[in-house]
Amino acid sequence: MCQLLGMNCNSPAAISFSFEGFSARGGRTDEHKDGWGIAFYKDAVCQLFTDHLSSITSPLAERIKRNPIKSTNIIAHIRKATQGPVVLENSHPFMRELWGQHWTFAHNGDLKSFHPPGEGRFHPVGETDSERAFCYMMDQLRERFAEYATTPPLSALFDTIAELAHEIGQHGVFNFMLSNGAVLFAHCSTNLHYVARAFPFSTARLIDCDLSIDFSQHNHRDDRMTVIATKPLTSNETWTAFRPGELKMFAEGQIAAHAAPLARNRPASMQLEPHLTTASLAHA
Amino acid sequence: MCQLLGMNCNSPAAISFSFEGFSARGGRTDEHKDGWGIAFYKDAVCQLFTDHLSSITSPLAERIKRNPIKSTNIIAHIRKATQGPVVLENSHPFMRELWGQHWTFAHNGDLKSFHPPGEGRFHPVGETDSERAFCYMMDQLRERFAEYATTPPLSALFDTIAELAHEIGQHGVFNFMLSNGAVLFAHCSTNLHYVARAFPFSTARLIDCDLSIDFSQHNHRDDRMTVIATKPLTSNETWTAFRPGELKMFAEGQIAAHAAPLARNRPASMQLEPHLTTASLAHA
């Protein structure tokens, strides 16, 4: 298995604090030492760093801790290999271009029985079940929205991703994060938590390192962010567990939509958060 | 305009020495300071680093100089913006997946009049003529080799890339490098040079920095590499200029094929180097 970390903000923020605790799990406080990676979005553009080394020994990880990159959407991953050897091409997140956007994806779980036909446009470069699932999702999005030259409305996109998550989730454990730089999708099969931070900001303390941060010193009154992780990263904040089968879409630092676990053969039904309308989402 | 740097080797080698001189041109010895990037291949897998900062001020460039990544195929670029602002998404090299391989591309030149229909599968994320040309090439390769589930034979690929280079080159200056990790294609419109290094290795001296290296201390008898650059990087080696319109394919550290400038309306004709056969290329 692996662990996931994501952040969605309404203005660019650094993930250094969370990443410090998260990356400790890549060999120091936990056993996810078979590679790591992190994707930072600047608007719709992704800067991706992956490495086959562990996050506690990688010079690249060290650089990212020391030179924080501010971003509105971030997806990070530490790997414990289940399928595919410990090599660069099997390190998450994976990236593909669709509709002129960089899409990135990271997975925690195991999809041993998932073998899509692989006749689509997107093909895995590495040997993981995760990249196979990602390529399948990208192919399905492209096919189902074939009439769109640019990104389809987020509400339709959300429904389709909920359906795909449900379909692929039938084959195993499928906790994942997916982003196009505008929004961040997070799906839970077994294990995923989130914490929202907004004014008034308080002090948070990491579980994996002896490190605290006073967020009120680093944020403005209007700043808003949500951090999502396989397991809570801080000991004194309220992390909420996703329900198994749940998909959430984060935009502007908060939950923009969520879909309850799908019943078989029933179309997804998106629930918009009260503060958002489908029209506002289309511009997210 | 911009400048290009590429390296193709028969066993993984560091580009630190050449990159030291090349990156100095990103604001110190020359004016290409509007972003930079470098793609390293480990087999068919690419690790890509891009930045909107200049190569002489970027902490990422500094890290790459200090922690050399050994690779068999490398493409680097320093940008002087002609089309599109100085932002991350306009920094070369660009990357796309095709046939389960990472393809990377960097361009020096200007293609103001090149506006393909853009109805294909690959879409630019940024605003450069360069990424537009790259996406068009990827689309054309995919369409022309639609019957292939994996990479087509290199000889056919070479012919098609020669045709495309000629076609796009009608719209302006189109010096480029393109790689899939197995081979490196280099096309010259106006300005491109290469130098081959093999046993017995000698000492090389950079033009842009006060730095020399004795390659005999860093290489084995069987090592072989070719470095390709817009302008020669060393003062005491024999750099060969490409002819305008010429495409070369490098494999295993040396020229594997070259195509002379194409006459209009005439199919490309590849000339294989004597030491290579089409069959051997198919396994490169």
C-alpha cells in the first residue's frame, strides 16, 4: 500500500509543514519507502517531481522541503510497492494532458483484478495497477466527453468520475486523488481524511515529527485550505474521515461537491455544497 | 530565440559539465533567461524539470548541477521568449505520452505562421508556437501509425519525423530535439552542432566558464556519447555543424540515421549509418 497527501487552497500556499510529517512516513515513522512524488499546480499547469528513492533519503525531497513551492493544488504520494518494481516510472503521481490541461493522479490501494482492454489513447509507461487505472479514467473521460474541445462542465465531470471510481473500485482498494489544477477530486475506498483550515487560524502539531506551526502567522483572513491525507497528519486538529465509497471535489480550499457511495447500476448523483452552484463551478 | 542542448550515450552519463557551460548562457554569457528545462531519461522513462526562472538564478538548476543525474538521453533548453509570457507552462522541454513512452521536445526558432487545426488528441497547455508544433507532431505520429499498439519501427518513424520537420519548417525556424528515451532526433533549420566523444577520451574546455574536464577519468573504454547544442560548448573539440534542413537520429551514443534536406513533394529517404541496420534500429 501507499499513502496520499493532497492540498486544495483558494490562494497559493506552501505544503512544507504537512509534507514534513508526511515524508517522514517514507521510511522513518512508517514503511512507505519505495519512491515518492509530488505535483504542484500553478493555475492549470503542473510541476511534477518523482523519485524512486525514499522520501527520507531523496535529495529532491530535501530540496522541496527547503524551497517551498506555493500552489493552489498539490498531490503527493509515498509508495510501498505492491505491483511493479521500485523504479522511477512506478512512482506516483502520474501525469497526462487532456483538454490542454495537466491531469495528475496518485493512488493508494491495490487493483489486482483490474485489466481494462488498453485500446485507448492513454497507455501506462510503468507497470503499476495505479497508472493502468489512471489511463483508463483518462480514456473514459475523453470518450464520454468526445464532443468537448475544452474541459466539460465540472458537474458533469464530477458525475463521470464518481461512476468511474465506483466501477474501478469493484476491483480492489481505490483511494485516489486526481486534479486538473482547477479542482481536486478525492475518492475513498478504505482510508482517507481531511481537515479544513480557515480564519481564525490556530497552531497545528505534527504527529510524525516534533514540529508545530502557527497558521495565523502565515495566512491572511481570507485564506482557506483543505488538506487531505490517508491518515491524519496533526494531533490537535479535527480530521474528518471520508466514508468508504465517497468522492469529494475540492475547489477554492473547501468541499465543492460530494457523492455518496454509489449503489450498483444507479447513476451518480452529485450534491453541490450550499455555497456553490453548478454555474460557479464551471468557472472554478 | 532559445538554445538547445542534447546528449545521447550508450551507457548512462552525467551532463553536468556541458550543462554548466550551457546554463551560463541563461543570463550570464548570453541572454536566454526566460525559463529553462531539462529532461533526463532512465531507459524509456523521463524525469522532467522545468522552471520559469533563469538557469543562472534557479535553485532547481543549481540542484541539478550539484546532484548530477546519469542518463542515456537528455534534452535541455534555455528560453528567450518570442511567443508567450515567461511562465512555467511555456518552458521547454514539453512532454507527452505516446505508445506508453514519454516523448519530450524542445525547440529553438519561431513558427509564427504555423497554426494547425488543433483537432487532434494532443493540446498545448501553454501558449508557445513550440508546444503547438510538438502536439501537431505527436498527433501526426499517432494518426499515421494508427495500426501500431506499440512504437513503430524506428526507420518508419524516422522517415515520418523527417517529413513533419520539413512540413513545419516551411513556417519558420525549426531547430528541435525530440526523444522517446530510446533514440534522440535532432533537426536543424539554421543552427545546430554536435560533437562525438569516444575512446581515447581527452580533455575538454568550456567556452562559457573557466572549466575543463578530462573525460578519460570519467569514462570506460566502451563508453560513447554525442553532445548536440545550438552553438559549440567547448573550445578545443571538433564540433560539426548540421546542414540546414537536416535531421539526424542518435542511438547508443552515435549517429544512427540521417536525412538530407528534403526537396518539396518528395518522400524522405533515410540513410542508415554503415554500422546499423534497420533491424538493429528496431531494437534500439
